[in-house]
Amino acid sequence: MPTAWSIWPRSSAVLVLPGRDTLVPPGGRRMTPSRIDPLAGLPLLEDLPDVAGRNVLVRADFNVPLRWPDGPTAAAEVADDFRIRAAMPTLDWLTGHGAHVTVCSHLGRPNGEDRRYDMAPVRDRLAQLAPGVDLLDNLRFYPGEKGNDPAFVDRLVHGFDSYVNDAFGVSHRSHASIVGPPARLPSAAGRLLAREVEALGGLLAHPARPFLAVVGGAKVTDKLGVLRSLLDSVDRLIVGGAMAFTFLAAQGHSIGASLFDASAVSTCRALLDESGDRVMLPIDVVVRRITTDGEEETAVVGRDIPADAAGLDIGPASAQAFADAVAGAKTVFWNGPMGVFEDPRFAAGTYVMAKAVAGSCGFSVVGGGDSVAALDELGLAGRVGFVSTGGGASLELLEHGDLPGLVALRHASNAPARGY
């Protein structure tokens, strides 16, 4: 087992696509449509040297939610083990082939060695699911991780014979544990990572049409790039959440006290001009405002929002129109809530969208924490084609066609020459 990097004692839907086309070469931007394998050049588990009796380092995304049932000073527990269970196909394959497996992951944002983010509860749950698999401590306790320090990479990989990246959710980060090991060890994409690449890469290749994308959330500037990329491929784009108010402002509507980004209005206006009628925006909005006697109330208004009100969810007419559009689609991609989902008063639009996506007759891909949470709360996660484990990573893959973690794997010494 590894020596220099000690084990600290401190204490799923399977996708089968009709084809493997994509529109983006490794490291490149979007291409004209062509017959390209999303997994081309990406080493898979079968491309590793024989792992029997060998030490294998697996980068997983075990950034799971925790709870403290006996108070904040007591031991934490894993509140949702979905991300741990998602890694099991990779861990089972490696241990089944005789490998000695050690997993590394980050947990939360410790900003130094904040022991609230110790991996002990994750280690306990992993031991139940995968006995004999070891887990290192939180990678983000060490500044060399986010800083991609070569010395930290050397320490991380010391004593290991191979490396597997199964952490799609952070593969858009150029962190040491993501991009460093493939330059030093034979490497491979784990089952989860490969499934994500195939699902999202195939999504833009030859989707059954109509192809509809639903994008929500708060920060429009974070998603302008992916919106532009999606408009190259989709038949219709639905924009909800707070980001819709920047688009409504671009159309000249009054948005009251709603959250919006003034710096992005001109870009949104240009996207609307270029897309014609392919962008769907809310036609009514649920707002919150303070009455003259100081009480808070909610109301449904049209696209023009009073100056004393803030839009916090799509209205019922918008939800119905969006749901009708989803019902007629053969391929659906959904990322981001339609309103302030954590407040029950403004969660209805997101719930309607969850039901519509789960009930659509086509193939659906869902990513982003709130979108997946809505499906889970309604018991509908099993009724969508593919649930992505990485909201930000999935958007960046759709926008840029590649991720730093994938580029690093394609440059590993054992990467196959699969051609383009």
C-alpha cells in the first residue's frame, strides 16, 4: 500500500445511446456535425495495465451533504450517499480485478483544515458499501490541491501504480488530483465519468427532435456561454429562474426589484435577436412585495413587474406553457430551478418542470443540484434518462466540448489512439 501518503485514521441509471456522435473534438470548440465518438482517445478501465495486486488511486467526488443529528459538536453523518453509491461500479470493477483501491476526494469548502469537513463520516459509509477500499483525508485541507502544486501531485501518487478519475463533477477544475496524476501514472476514466461524457457528448450529436433545453438558476453571466452553445443545437430553449429577468429586461420589460445583471442585458438582447422565437421566457411571475402596513405578500403578475416587487418564481401560466413544450420534445436537457426552490412559496415552477421532464416521452438529461433535488423530492429521479452528477461540469462540457480532467486523461501514457 502507499507509504508517503498515509491513510489518516482520524475519525443509477445506465445509459445506452443510439450512437456516439458529438460535435466537439478534444480540446476544441464546436464543430460542424460529424460522426465522432465522445469517448474517443479517452482511456477506460479496460485500457489500464493489469491491476491485480496493484495499488490504484481513484479520484471520486464524495462531496456529500452531512448532518449532525446530536448537535454541531457531535459526530457527523452522511445525509445522502448518492455520490458514494455512484462510484460503486468503478470500485467494484477494480476490486473485482484484484486491485488495492484507495479513494481521494474533497469535501465542502474547508478554507484550510476545518475539521467539520473531515472525511470520517464518508469513510464510515464507504466501508459499508465497499469493504477494504481506503479513503484519504479531505484533499482541500492542502493548498497544493487547488493550486495544482507539482510537489503535492508527487506526494499524492507516491506508491500507486495506476490512477482512475471518476469525479466528473470536478473535472472542470485544473486541480492537482484531477490533472496531475495522468501525467505520472497509467490512467483511466471510471465508469461514472465515462457515462457522463457519453451522455452529454451524445446529447448534442444527433438528438431526436424536437430537442429542448431548460436552463434556470440565478446567475445569467455564468451561463451565457452554454446558452449560446445550446442555441446552436436545440430547437427551443426555455429560460427560467432569476436569469430570466435579465432577458426580460433586454426585451424592455420592467422587472421591479428582481435580481438581474445589467452588464449582461446587451448580450441577452443579441441572443434573443439571433434566435428568433426559439427562446421561451416567462409570461407571468410570482412576486414578493411588502404591503403598506409592512406585511409581506406574494402575487402573480405579468411580464412587467411593479417597482416594489421582486420576481421569485415563474407563474402558473408560464409553468404550463413550459410543461407543454417539454411534453412535445423528444430530447430534453434540464439544468437549474425555475424559482427560489428552497422557499416552498416559490418552488411550484420547479416542481412542475420536474414532473414535465420526468413525464416526457423522449430522452431526458438532468443536471444541477436543485433540479435533481426536485426530482428526488417527488420520487421521479428514476423516470429520467440520465441524471448528471455535475451541474457546473456538465454545463462547461456542453459549452466548451472538453474539460481539463478529460484532456489530462487523453494525454496519459496508456491513452488509446481512437482517432477523429
